[in-house]
Amino acid sequence: MEYRDFDELDWNPSALGFGAMRLPYNDDDRSDIKEDEAIEMIRYAIDNGVNYIDTAWPYHDEESEELVGKALKDGYREKVKIATKLPSWDIEEADDPDKFLNKQLDRLDTDKIDFYLLHALSRKHWKNYQSLEIDIFEWLKEKREEGKIDYLGFSFHDHLDIFKEIVDTYDWDFCQIQYNYLDQEFQAGKEGLKYANSKGLGVVIMEPLRGGKLAKEPPESIKKIWDEAEKDREPVEWALKWLWNQPEVSLVLSGMSTLEQVKENVEYASESGVGELSKKELDIVDRVAAKYRDISPVECTGCNYCVPCPNDVAIPRNFRIYNQAEIYDEYEKYKESWDNMKDEVKASNCVRCGQCEEACPQNLDIMDLLEDVVNYFED
Ligand SMILES: NC(=O)c1ccc[n+]([C@@H]2O[C@H](COP(=O)([O-])OP(=O)(O)OC[C@H]3O[C@@H](n4cnc5c(N)ncnc54)[C@H](OP(=O)(O)O)[C@@H]3O)[C@@H](O)[C@H]2O)c1
Ligand code: SF4
Ligand code: SF4
């Protein structure tokens, strides 16, 4: 395993961090985590040098933190830093932060959370914190003095201007941003990465494979571009190496859903480093990104923040098959998947209540896009 700098902190994170948002689960029930398999994956990662694990209150329908707590028994807790997050959208009353933090310590079965984040900050959640009866920064300071949390940060999903405002408002230790070769100019993006780094924050990367999209077997039009590179690499290796190549990146979180993926990513991390990609290779990555943008109708990352929908629409699933049909130019194949979906989970079941759009970190016009899906498969 390679270790990197965490900016001003006197601690070196492993190049790869474990994101506990994509653990294996049974059937369609994200809360029903395959416990033995997930624990084996987390322990394999730690045994092979991973020293940072990221979870959050809502992951796996609120089951992720407890699973992480179980995985870190038998001496594993001492080998790894835990990151978890205060669910910003649920903080209304002055005593809410304490309620969540105490429950999280309990679920994780630990006395201290090493890296604590305000989850998914956006203009809306940022304003919400400012309107609370308590001063959230005073509260964070107090919890730090009590020894319940150590380093303070935030994760982010909104535009660059608000990102900079948040960075400048408080003496944060770190932040967590969505960043990958497709999102260089999206949300915080490359400019945000450099900005945070210049202000002394460690920067943790989430969605490095854009939720798995960049790990899929590429279509012919993308393969042709990769084939121009002298070195043959898997798509996952390209995407991760592109991030590790940048000195401002402190560590890359990957959500992994099989032990095989953990083994592969640990292997890639052990061969990672800053400045390893040549100018020609970086140009190839940029051309692949441009091509992907051309051929994807919906920029959904499959993060599941928008579900459950009160009307049972399986939003990310509808977008996934629409994207795949277009990216791979295989309408008939994915029309069959659409026809096989239960009627109640189809995009056509949307009643335009708007709830999902409030939750989407990508700011997608979900309701209109769902209509596009219906038109695409039904007309
Ligand atoms: N704070 C926030 O607002 C926020 C938001 C998003 C994520 N996060 C955190 O950041 C972490 C990373 O984000 P992410 O989970 O979206 O990461 P990601 O790496 O972009 O996507 C994860 C998906 O990539 C695929 N994958 C990973 N390694 C692979 C490999 N070697 N071969 C083939 N496929 C591979 C898997 O897809 P399949 O499962 O389809 O195989 C996996 O579920 C999350 O787990 C979570 O801890 C935080
Ligand atoms: S707008 Fe449609 S898809 Fe979104 S939550 Fe409401 S019913 Fe569900
Ligand atoms: S529509 Fe938005 S919230 Fe829902 S899975 Fe896609 S990116 Fe996530």
C-alpha cells in the first residue's frame, strides 16, 4: 500500500480508503447487508494497508455504521481511522446533533470518531446550519474537547462558489468532494480541489468511478481511444491512477461491492503515485471523458439518495437502463429489461411530487428525465 499526505495533519492516509456505501446485500434490500462477506472485505482491505473507512448515518438504510462497528472488532479498530457524518438534512432542533453523534458512537461501538463530517453540504444545508438555535461550530469544538471527535470536515455537493464560501468560513481539517475524470468541472471539481488544498485542507475523494460507471466495460467508441495508450490498463485502473496522479488528492475512497473489487483496488493502490501518467496518457483520459459526456443521456451516479420514492419509482434503475441502452447502442436488449420491470417501479409511475429532486446531489431534473425514459422505451 502507498501512503499519502493529509495536508497539515501529522498522519499519512493509505492511497485507497474504504467507502462503506456499496456493500454487498441480499435481493433488492440495501439494508440486508451480507454481513460475513462485507466484514471479510473490510478486514482484507485493512490487512492490506487500508487505514481509513468512510461510512454515514443513511448508508444502506442506516445499517452501514453498525456493520462497520462489527467489522472493526477483534483488534481492527486500532488499525484504522473511522469517518462518519452528521446527516445535515435531519438537523432541526438544538439537541439533534448530540442525538445523532451519540447514536453513531454506539452503532460504531467506539469512543471516538476520528474524522467527522457535516454530510452533503449544499447551499440549502449550509443555510440550515446557520439558522439553527445552536452554533454548529461551537458544538463541533465542544465535542472535540470532550474527545468524541477528532478532525472536522464536510462532504460537498453543490456549485463551486458555495464550496469556496464553506471552505473559507471555518478552520476545517478536511473536506470530501465528488471528483473523477468526468467531473473535472462539476461541483467543486479540479478548481475546488486545488482551492481546498491551498487553504490547508486534506481532500478526500468520493465517487472516483462515478458510482461504478467508469468501471464498466466501455463501448467500442471509448475502447478505441484507450487502445491508443501504450500501456494496457483496465478502466478502473485508469480512473484511480488519474486521481492518484494529482498531489492535492489526499486519499481516494472507493465503494466496493465484492472481495474481488477490494483485491483489485488494493493492488492498484499499491502501485500508485503522483505524476505517474504521461502528458499523452492524460490527453487520452480527457478524450475518453469528452466521449462519455457525448453519449450519456443522464448523469446519474446511482448514489440512491433520491430513494425510496413515495410512489415506489426505482429512480436510479430507470436511469441505469436508459443510459446503458444509449451508451452501448443496444436499445432492444434494454427495452427487454424495461418490459421486465414491475409496473410500479417504472418511471411512468412518477406523480411529480418533487421529493427526489430535493435529495439529488447531482441536481438532476429527475422528473423530466423520468419522462424522457418513458418516451424512450414506450414511444
Ligand atoms: N458524503 C457524500 O455525500 C457521499 C456521496 C457518495 C459517496 N460517498 C462515499 O464515498 C465512497 C466512494 O464513492 P462511491 O461508492 O460512489 O465510489 P465509486 O468508486 O465511484 O463507485 C463504486 C462502484 O464502483 C464499482 N467498482 C469499484 N471497484 C471496482 C473494481 N475494481 N472493478 C469493477 N467495479 C468496481 C462498484 O460497482 P458495482 O457495485 O456496480 O459492481 C462499486 O459499487 C462511498 O462508498 C461513500 O463512502 C459519500
Ligand atoms: S417526483 Fe416522481 S420519482 Fe420523484 S419522488 Fe416524486 S413520485 Fe417519486
Ligand atoms: S438520480 Fe440523483 S440522487 Fe438519485 S441515484 Fe441518481 S444521482 Fe443519486
